[in-house]
Amino acid sequence: MSEVKAVQDEAVPPSDHVKTESVTEGKAAPPAATPARAAAKPAATKSDARKEEPKKEPAKEPAKAKEEKTAKAKPAAQKAEQQKMAPAVAQNKDVESVKSTRKMPLKTKNYEKALAKLQVELVKLQEWIKFKKLKVVVLFEGRDAAGKGGTIKRITECLSPRVTRVAALPAPTDRETTQWYFQRYVQHLPAGGEMVLFDRSWYNRAGVERVMGFCSDEEYREFLRSCPEFERMLVRSGIILIKYWFSVSNEEQERRFQKRIFHPEKHWKLSPMDLQSRARWVEYSRAKDNMFAHTDIKQAPWYVVDGDDKKRARLNVITHLLNMIDYEDLTPEPIVLPPRQEEIGYVRPPMSDQTFIPEVY
């Protein structure tokens, strides 16, 4: 609230209040000076009083008029000041509401500590998936630069690539464009004991293909009809389907795009499609709303992730993913290494016969 008050003080400086008060008081001052001057004059006779009475009455009427004008001017001035302050007060209320919901940035030390604990739980989940032969599919969709890739990397960082795979499909080939639309994604679905993370999925048709005109209106409408049924079929077959939508604000996406432009190691993240998504922000928003209206089904609902804070988004997604699957701790007993075989009769070839890489460091 102190920040809001400071903004209000800046919007209406104290000097303005002082000026208005001084002007008002200046207008009201002349009537008060009349009785003081009259009191300073010597006592007059009755005849003089009678002669002066008609002269005083005209002087009192303008004073009353001035008082009435001044009294009317005060509310008018106050209303004018309130009208000037109204936008600033409304803006301050919006700022206050945003600040009340926005959390403080997460410290790197606390983030890494929490992430390490969650990654241990992910390893336990992986062992449970292997043991129970579960089939898990996790979809990562959302705005460009919303944090999907970073979250996927933190999930797979400590997991086995034989159990947890990432499917990031490129643009369809000429042959794939003639196939059933879901066919190129079906071949990447998991078998028993596997988990597949889709870095963008079949929802490309409801997003980039729809906005950029890569599909026809009929293909788009057919996708909205068949996608819910396709996902219900996956769930009935025993696949655990989890869908995440990463949301990011306009300002934060702009900041991340600018960072990618000026960082050589991140140039590859800024594709022509990313630039188009930036230029067509509203069209993508409408496509997303329509997609949610058709595909947010009970069997496979959408889970929205606030991606403005990358660290919190990663921790929240991993925590939610762990809570979506009821797993148990199958950590094996401590392993005892067997003794090494004795080198009896073994002679290592000369080191000069092998090619080593240059030791630059």
C-alpha cells in the first residue's frame, strides 16, 4: 500500500493542493477584512449611521456572492481533481492487485535444493513405471518461449533415456502429409514401462497450422471432432495421458525473445514460426481458446502452467506430474560391488598404439 500511496502522491503533487487552498482562501479573505476595518473606525452618530447603511448594504451583497461563488468553486475544483486522479487511482489499484498475486523471485539456492529433491522422486517414479509396465504420455504445449523445453530437460536430466523418451517431431514430410493426421504421432507412443514427453504434439494442427494456414478449414474442423475421441481411445487402452499448457505474458515473451536475439547459444531457439507467433499474438490466443473449448475433456483435461517465472513453473510441473501417478518407492537395497578379477596373464597393448584426443585443457 505504501507504493500505491507514493504513486498517488506523484500523480497529484502536494504543491497542487497547496496552490488550490491558497487561491480559495484568497477569494474568501476580502469579506473577513470588512468587519475588521469597520471595527477600527471611530464611533459614529445615528445620522451618520443612517447615511452609511445604504452604502454598506451594496457592499455586503457582493461579499455574499463571492462567498457563494467560492463555495461553489470548491466542489467544482474537488471534482476536477478527483477526475484527474481517477485514472491514476484505478491504475494504482491494478498495480496493487498484480503485486499482491505475484510472488517474489525464487532464490537460486532454494530452487536447486527443491529441484534436487523432486528429481529423486522422478527416479522413483521411473522405477515404478518400469515395474508396473505403465504407459505414460505427457504433452507440453503452449506459447513460444514459455518454458516447455527447459521443463522437459529438468525432468529427463536424471532419468534413463531407455525409459523416458522425448518426442520433438519436425515439420511433416510430403509422405506424412498424405497420412492420417495422427499416424505420425502414434508410432512414438510408449510401450509398457515407458514414458514419452511430447515437446509439442498433435495439437500443432489447432495452433500453428490453423493460424499460419498450413491446413484447410475442413481439416481443422475434423481435428476438433476427432481429437477428443482419439484421446479417449488412448486412455481406454491404458495410457496415462497428461496435458500441460504453458502460458506466458506478452511482456515476458518479448523479454525472452530479445534475450535469444543477443545470445549466440540461443539463436537456434528463435525460428521463423516463433516470429510469426509474436506478430500474430491475438490469432494464437483465439486458436488456443477454441482448442480448449473442444479438447478440454474429462478423460484428459488441460492443466495450465504460469510460465512467467521459469523456476517456479518447473518445480510446479514436476510436483504435479508426481502427484498424477500413484507410485511407490522401489529403491533397491545398497549395492555391494563384487571384487575385481585378478589380472593373470593379461598384458595391456602399448599406449603408443592407441589414438588419444588432443589435451587442450
